[in-house]
Amino acid sequence: QVQLVESGGGLVQPGGSLRLSCAASGRIFSFHNMGWFRQAPGKRRELVAGISRDGSTNYRDSVKGRFTISRGYARNTLYLQMNSLKPDDTAVYYCNVWGNGDDYWGQGTQVPVSS
């Protein structure tokens, strides 16, 4: 069993930056993929950025060039560096670990982007 705890969210002005962290307790295996999702009020949850088991990364188009996903060496920490934040980035951000039948979620961290 894996438990995920996100941190680093909070109110930020447009154009600002935040770094989200996700700490995992339990075993993260090489077959697990890791990623960040977000859900804005009244909208469906969407993938923001992911790291596949082979280390390749992918981003949704709206965050390319602004967000960077990375993970710790031991795979037990996941990060999302968010730069040039926009009001449209306002959402609850969730950490997700999945693969080989596993699917784990954190409780989410809120990121309001507003002046």
C-alpha cells in the first residue's frame, strides 16, 4: 500500500511560481508511473504532467514550457515546478501513482491563482 501526501499549494498571483511536492510512503516500484492531475471547480480531473516508468515525461499543452515534473532519486518524492502561473491554472492538484493494477491518489493541495 502506498500513501501520498501533497504539499506546497497556496495562493499565488498571476505570473508567480510554486513548487508542489508529493511524498510517498510505501514502496514505489520501477513499474509505477507517476503524475500530477488537477481539478478545477465544476470541471473534470485532468492530467497535468506525468513521468512514465522509463523516465519519459509528458505535459498537457497548456502547461508546456511553464511546468516541470521531476522525481526524487528513490522515486518516493514527486515534484511539480510551476512557473508563469495563470488564473486558468487554479485547481486542486493531486499526486497519482499507477501501474500494474495499482492506482494511488493523494488528498490534493489547492492552488488558487489570483491577484
